Amino acid sequence: MKQKLCHHWNILFCLNKYTEYFRDKISQLQNDKKPSFVGRIDSSMIMGEERHTMIKKNTGPFSTNGTIILASGSPRRRELLADLGLDFEVHPSKAEEPAPLSGEGAEEYAKRMAEMKTMDVAKHFIDKTVLGADTIVVLDGHIMGKPADDAEALKMLSSLSGKTHQVITGFCIILPNGETIVQAVSTDVDMRTSGKTALKSYIATGEPMDKAGAYAIQGIGKILVLRVRGSYTNVVGLPVTRVLDELIEAGIVATREK
């Protein structure tokens, strides 16, 4: 009887030790988690509305002279700015995207869209630096938008397969003094030759549906890309180097001091 009781007590003792061990490990993991963003998130984010506000934690290599307003709801652009350590708020533009004008080139169209979106938000932030952008995919001079359905996504991806196309991002910066900077950057992207079965499998992931040209290079869509010639971040949605140069020259961004 005593042997059985000792055996049971040994089992309980071991279980207690294992419980303590795993509790300590879980606590350690929770303490090690560091949020990418700090600051405020307004109630409209919780309600799922288009207007969002977020402030980046100061951990990157650059600092900002005042808060930048990002006139875009793109998670890719938000992440690119966040990686730099910039302080910014997200206020997406609600401006409609009209079709290109007759005879309007792709770069001019991208710049016009970027300026239109930026101005739509800047009117609410007169004393702030506002940054907006618009990215388009161009094949043989034809501007490709976002696919309306799976069939259109397949048509777009089939036309891009095995060919070289351009990804053009127009960006606009409106400074607190009212000065407006509008530029466009173009990157050549070589696509691998992909069969319809592979393309349909990619489309089934749902990723192409809100992307210009029906693919995301930073996501699963990277499997369709053979080579990028130029700015990679431009294909993602923002030519970071060019934008950063303009912000530094304007005195809005500086290298963070240790």
C-alpha cells in the first residue's frame, strides 16, 4: 500500500514540475513578443472602416521631423515605411480611380493618380507631410488594372507569362509648406513561363484579386517571377530609395542618432 502511495506521489510530483516548466516557458515567450507598432489605433480600425490611424514605433534607422500622413491603405506600403522607423499615420484616400486619358502615357497616369490621392487626403492635414502612391502594371504599353474575377486574373497572368513587363509606381509628397513633389519609378519584371494549371492554382489562393496585374511579388506570386531589373520595393508598391531621398532633402527625415 505504501509503495502504491509513493508511486502516486512521485507521478503527481513530476506532473507538477512539468506544469511549472511549461508555465515558465509560456511566460517567457509572451514576454519576448514585441509589437511592431505602438501608439494609438482609432476605433474606425476596429469597426473595419476605410480610415485607419497608426503610429510606428521608433526602432528603425531613420527619424521623422513630425508625423507623416500615408494616404494609402496598402499594407505593403505601410510595412515598407515601418521598416525605416518612420512615425506615420495611415489615412487612405477615398478618391475614385478614373481611367487613363486619351493619349496619356503610363508614367503620367501613375503620377496623376498618386497626386490625386495625395491631394484628397492632404486637404485634411494642411500642416503635415502627406505621402501617396499608385502602382500600375504595364505590358506592351497597355495598363493592367486589378482583376474583377478569376477568369480575368487568368487572362492577365497568361498574357504576362514568359514576357517582360513594367511596374510603375507614381508617388506624391505634399510638404507642410505646400510644395508638391510628384515622380514615377519604373521597374522591369521578367516572368517565367507558367502553364494554365499552375496559374489556376495560384489564382485559387485568392492573392491575385486585389493586385494590379493579378500577382503579388512579395507573396506567393514570387513563384511567377524570373527576374527583377530595378527597384524591388517599387514592384511591391513604393520606390523606397527615391521616396527616402526626397524626404531627406526636404528635411522631413534624417538618420537616427545613436
